[in-house]
Amino acid sequence: MKKTIAVFFGGRSTEHDISIITALSSVIKPLELTKKYTVIPVYIAKDGRWFSDEKLKDIGLFRGQAIDDFCAKTKPLAVVFDGGMVLRKSGLKNKDIRVDIAFPAMHGPYGEDGSLMGLLRMAGISFVGSDMPASVIAMDKVLAKQVAQSNGIPTSKFVFFSKAEFDRDRYEVVNKVTSSLTFPQFVKPAHLGSSIGITKVNNGDELLNAIEVAAYYDDKIIVEEAVRNLVEVTVPIMGNETLRPALVERPLLGGDDFFDFDTKYLNGGKKTGGAKQTGAQGYSELPAKLPEELYGAALAIAQKVYRVVGCEGISRVDLLIDMKAGTVYFNEINPLPGSLYAHNWRASGVSSVDLVNRLVELAEERFERTHKFETTFSSNFLSQF
């Protein structure tokens, strides 16, 4: 009998739309091509309601107002914990769907940040990707940098503060940043991905405006000092105890640009000589043309970050290289890369079908390993009451 895999996507996140593309193109389609599983789409609407229907596998439903009409006419799922996770569809024909394996395809808050992983842990089912603690660290840019630094991994200089601090005295925050960091700087919401809310700034006035933008999306803001002589690279990694990195990839941009949301997903990047288009990720050098020593250092540092953060399954590590100094800095780690970075894995010799199949195997391996530990303890403590 085929195991049932529930693919979770959408969610209460600014990265809701990116999650839909990841789920439909890079997870559900190749999972069905394996012919090994019954694949169930679980769409989480922007208001937090859960839905499941075969129609949700069609990208056409998510264009325009069609998805809103669908959600208005369809009864949401009830989630039942009954020795696992059961998705209950109510209506004329009640139907229970028992989930064997969960495949989160969610980006950002209320999903990728560990929220969904905590729920799946409580349900006691196997799930693809990093567990809750690693997801929490990875999705907090400040925590991830602090963990990296404590393990001897270099990062660019940064300052962080809360939205409450900024609201209390914005000019004190600006002075704190400018006295600690030189320009140019990057201002970011601490918990978002897909480069949403990120601004490059060159002076104090721009800094103030950029913090206002970041504070619109998050209650924690990080400001980073730009790395000089910069080459930005990214390394997708797969595995639990044994790691397999893909190719070191260099996103290619023109002029003074940086890899923002529009460049990633809307403009298709700026074509540069010798670059290959990589779908939603624009144009990139794959593999990155780096001196052998720096290429090796990028692979080594990426894998070290993956381990110290505690990632499993799959993640993507973003690095910044000062080419003149020959220094590789850790920038960010993404516990669920957009579209699983399938274009890089294909170039590394792993097809989309092989990728999702291996990720499911890794999820089951971890489930078997972690469930060998005893979770109960017998005592006479309650007898005294």
C-alpha cells in the first residue's frame, strides 16, 4: 500500500506565493512521478485555514481571484491527532486522510520558521527538512550569525534591535548603527526570506527609511555592514549525518544591484556573459568561477554552518566572499530553499524526482533514529498528592 504524503504550502507569510510555486512545481509534481506515494496537497490560506483538494495541484487556481472563490465555497480541514495526524474533510461525504509523511513546502513565518515542524513533532509523524530547533535558528538571521560566530565561522559586522526600540527612539537606534558600522549597509527583517523588506543604504537618511520598511514586516531588524570586493555565492546541501553539497553557485547581477525580491522572482535577473538562466532565480554562474582554494573554502564553511545550526534534510547556505582578502563570510541559511534549488541539484546530477525521493528517505531515517529515545519516565511523584 502506498504511503500518503501531505505537502503543506501557502501559509500566513509574505512568502505565500513563492511557497505555492515550490509546492506545485518542485515537490508535488516530482513526488507523483515517483509513483511511490499518494500525494495530498494541503493549502494553508492567508487567513490560516487549511484546505485539501485535487484542484489545489493546478497553478491556474491561484491566478486572480479563483483561489479566494475556492476557499469561500470549500469547507476547511479539521486536524485530528489520533496516533498520528488525520486530516478530516467534512461535507456530504466525510473523509479522513491519515498522513504518513509530511513534506513542508512553506517559506517564512508560520511554517518554515519551526511553527509547522513543532506541530508535526507533536503529531508524531516523519517530515521532510530540518526539525524545529534548527528551523528556529536558521530563520532568525541574528541567531544564525551568533551561532556561526560562536563556532569560529566569520560573519560580516552587524547590529540588531527590536521594533519596540526603534519606535521608542528611532534616532538613538540610527546613531547606534552608524557608530558601529560603516556604509554601505543592508537593512533586513530578521525573520523573512526571499529578500523581502531588504534595502541597501548609503547614508543616515536612507538608513532611517530602510528601518521603517523592515519594521513594517518584522519585530526584529538586523543591519549588516557590506562586504568589500564582494562575490556572493550560495551552496545547497542535503543530508542528515552524512552531507552532500551541490555546486557552489554565484548569482550574477549588474552594476550596484543586490539580490532582491524583484531580481529573484520578477525580472529574471540581468543576463551576463557566460551565465545560465536558472528559472526563478535569474542568471547565475553554475558552478561559480572561483579560485580552487576559495571554492573549497565555500563548500567547507557551508557544511560547517549546516552542522552547527543542526539542519537536516535540505538547506541552502548563503556566503559572502571578499575576493581581495580571500575571506569567506557566512551570511544566511535557508532551511527550505525556494523550489528546493532544483536547478542546482540537476546540474549536480540529481534529478527533481531523485531529489524529493531522497528527501523523503532522509525524513524517515531521522524519524527512526529519534524515536529510539525514551520519552516517558515512570515515578511515584504523583502518589504524594
